[in-house]
Amino acid sequence: MKDSENSNITMTTIEEQIALKDKIMAGFDLVYQRLLEFKKQKKSVLVVMEEGEIVFLTPEEAEKRDELERQQSSDTLPQ
């Protein structure tokens, strides 16, 4: 096998892995959104671990935190 052929196979594998990772992350996002909707319907809280402490959040509080986190991460991205 030539080096160029091996390089193409490697790139395809890397691209496939990136595509798979993107699909998995999209699946996590969907599950999280469904969890928040379920918690809203049941009027229950989310229980999360934050800095070694157990924290109880309403779905609305979780959404606000998520939005703040997204804003902060987009502010730190290179232009």
C-alpha cells in the first residue's frame, strides 16, 4: 500500500470518527432537552454534583445556567 493510500484511509477514519462524535454529542443534547421537559412536566428538580456538593436545580435554573455557559464559551472562542 502506498503512503498516499494509507493517508487517505487514515483521513477517512478520522473524518468518520469526528462525524460519529458529532452524532453522539447531538444525541446527548437531545436526551438532556427531553430530561428538562420531563422534569418540567413532573414539577421536579434536577439533582447534580457541582464542585463536590449536591445541588438541586429547577429545570428553569438549569436552562439559565446552560445559557450562561454557552455565552461564556462563545465569548472565549477565537475570532
